[in-house]
Amino acid sequence: MILSKYPYLVQREILHNMEISELLLLSFVSKNMKKLIKLSQMCRFSRISSVDYSSDPKGLTDVHIEFKHDYREHIMRIWEYEEADNDYFKLNVSGKIIDFRIHERYSYPVASFHSYDKVSVIKSIHNYFLDFFGDSIEYWWKAVGYKHVVPQLQNVSASAIIFDTDKDFPIRKFENFFFSSPVFKNIELFFLTKPEPLNPDSKFYQAESVDIDQHEHTVPAILRHFQGRQAFVRCHKCETLELKEFVDRWKSGESFRKLEYLEFNILHGRVNQNQLLNAIGAKHIDVTKTPPTHMLPKVFVSFGKKETTDPIISHTYVVRESDNRVASVLFERRTFSFGVWDKTEEEFLEMVQ
Amino acid sequence: MSSTEQGTSSAAPAEPTTAPESAAAPEVPESFYYVHGKDKVVHKVSAGALQHSALIHGMISNLGYTEEQAKANPFPFENIDGDILQMVVDWCNQHKGKPTPPEDTNLPKQKEKLFDLVLAVNYLEIKELLTYCCKQVAMMVKGKSPEEIREIWMIPTDAEDEAAEKEAKKRAGKEAAGETAAAAGDAK
């Protein structure tokens, strides 16, 4: 059977019936074959929203293609070379020879690395993907755990989910993870214990978005050191003073210059709303009028979660002294919400109806 | 089923049944056409079964052949092997007037037969059968390494592609030179 003897439309139909992982393997057969795949599957590839690398605490990395409308396909696994396995074949991936085998059950390719060349293997594979799928789609590295550093890859946004399952949480390893990884787009933390505070210069605080559960921890340092855009925090306890400190620092313009949204849920502590609003010097909109609604697309949308921040409709606001920018402030049902507008006070008040 | 005029099987035409008097309208008798492949074996196929083929359907629409005319003018498909045409005719008959199932397990497993079937089905424009065949061809390389895929589908290497391209360019150059020389000769 000579595939090239088929008319183009038949070749396209055959390729259309193959999974992405199979097309990926086929693309290694020849340059012409790779061209044919890219040309004939253009429409299918245009439905890809992202390529996701999901790395687990053992260091195993699975690569998925995420299609628009929530459909995903497992296309590759990247895992340590196993001596016992004899079914390896070699492929030249962006100039690097990598050992592959086919997953017995699911038939996707498994790329192998040795401990000394893990990063270069991943980089070569990533460069191949950039060429194969194009650089107009999103690439994500989604790490679970903090034991394996996220590699620096072109066009890749990084996110991490970290649970403090260890009884003695190794803060040094945790620090090192953020130090050696690129700046994260999103970090989700679930802390049941009370870890030592991170170094204020940690790249952790530079993440664009953080989502933190800290049950045993009072007054998370995020209120002092965060440099990103969106923060969602659920915390055991918090005092009026700590929230006042945060607002004061924002108002002065000395910190939180990029902050767009903060949602601070206090699980057990008591904060008096009026006391807090007085302490931060909140301004008030006439109660007979309707304030504008603050709502933003989330920097990172977890599977099945809302794509926007919760709306803030509040009659109280504060103003940043340095540039006259406004933030809506709301304290409702144990949640302190802080939404920054890209508007001066005058522009903001024009939106009040 | 098809009846093969010079072949091995022939189906006796069904005796027309007498419709009960209470029946609203008499059934329109089904019309038949005849096709043959490279082996000249003629297959009798109903118009209903042939509807699967956009090509034949287009040919027979508005043809208005009588049974005798249809018999006397079988459609020749000289580019299709007899056994392949038989497979196609059988498939059309089996799926006549029925919704096509999502999969078809009766397709040939042998590479070369499947290859010829795909070409025939593509030529005859039988969309559903082409989809099944293409799925089957795609399944051939499931779980295979690139080298194994190359062998199954006989895909040339980069070096072979380059050599073929060079050869094609050379040939085109020679042809162009030949045409120029001929044109110059004509001008003289």
C-alpha cells in the first residue's frame, strides 16, 4: 500500500481518522509527511486551545492537547528510561536523538530521558511541538508538587498545585522550587500545617495569580509581599489591622502596583465591617445610586471553575494617592473583596448611576 | 443482492406479489442497472443500492433507461478490478435504504485489497464506505513506530523524496527544452 498514490482528499480523510499522538509519530517518518499533516489537518489543529505538560510529584510528565470545548487528548508521556524495556526506537527530535517506545495499553509515544538529560529532552520535544502545532496556541506546564523544578521553555506559562502532605514541610526545597523555576502564572497552595514564612524575595510572590488555602496559618504573608495581579485566599484568622495595613500600602502606592483583584475569605476570625471601613479611610457612594460592577477574567481557570472573578458591587471604595486609581472594597459574609479599577476617581464616579 | 450475469451467482427475479385490493397505491417496480469492472463480469444492481455512489447516481439520474436498454449498456469501470467491484456492489446492496452503522467490520484486512478498494470507492464517490475504508487504513498504523509506519504505507525517506524531486525537475527541464526546440523547428 503506497499512501502517496492516494488522491489528496483520501490522504486527508485517513489522517483525519488518526489520533494526534499517531499523527505525531507519523510526522517523524519524513519531512513531506510532516508537511502533509500540517496542511491537511490545519482545521483540526485550529481547534486546539493549548498543549499542557502535566508533571506529577514522581517526575512523570504527561502531555495533553486541550481542544476548545473541554475535549482533551493524551499525546505523549515523558518518563525515565527503563532498562528492562527492549522496545525502544530512536527518533531525531529537533536535533536530539531521543529513545521512544509505544505505551502498551494506550498506544501513545513515551519519550525517555536519563537523569542527566531530562531538561534537554523536554526542550527538544517542546521545540518540536512549537513547530508542529505552531506558536499561536497556549503552552502550559502544570506541576503538581514542588519536588521537580519546572524547566524554562519558550512560550510556556507555568502553574503549580502544591499540598503540604509532608508532616515536616521542607521549606528549603519549597524555596528552591520557586527559585529554580520560571515565574509562575498561577500557584494553588493547600496548607493544613503552618509552614515557616517564605523569603519575601521568593519568586512565589511574583506569580500572576495565587489561590491559597491556609487553615492553620493566620495572616498570610501574601498580604505583605504579593506582586502579582490576582489573589484568592482562604485563611483561618485575620485581624482588622492586617487588612488595614494591606490597604494602606496599596493606597500609598509602595506595594501591590499590579494588583487587580484580592479575595480574602476569613474562615473563623471576626472582622468588624464598619471598623474596617473606617480604618482604611473608605469613601462612600450615595446609597440611592448604583455603583459599577467590578469583574475580571481570571488569569488562570481551573477545570470546572468560573472564568471570571466574583462581581464586586460596592458603595465603598479607596483611592491610590500616587495615581488617583480607585479600588472597590467590599466586606461581606467573612470575605474581604478588593477590586482595582483602571480608572481615576473622577472616571470611576462617572460610572455611578 | 446483486446478480452476476456472467459470473457465479444469479438471482431469480422475485415473482410480483398481488397487492390486496385495499392497498392505497401499487408499489413502483424497482429499476436496475448494470455495471462491470476490468474483468467484464456484469453486476445487476438496483437504483436504490446505487444511490450510495454519487458518481453512478449522477450518471443514471434522468437517464430513463428501460430494463432492456440498461442491460444493453452496462456502465464500464475498466479501472476497477472485478473482485473489488463485487465488494462495492455487495456493500451498496447490504446498505440499501438503511442508515449506515458507525463501523464496518467486513472490510478486507489485506493491505493491497484495501488499497484498491479505497481507490475504487473514492472514484465512485461512495462517501460512507470511503470513511470506513479510511478508518481501516488509519487503524493499520495504530501503535506502530515511525519506521513500521513507513514500511506499512511505503512512505519514501527524505533522501528518496529529494532524489525523486531532482529527477522530476530534470525531466521537466528536458521536456521544456524539447518543446522549445520543437517550437524553434516549427518557426523555421
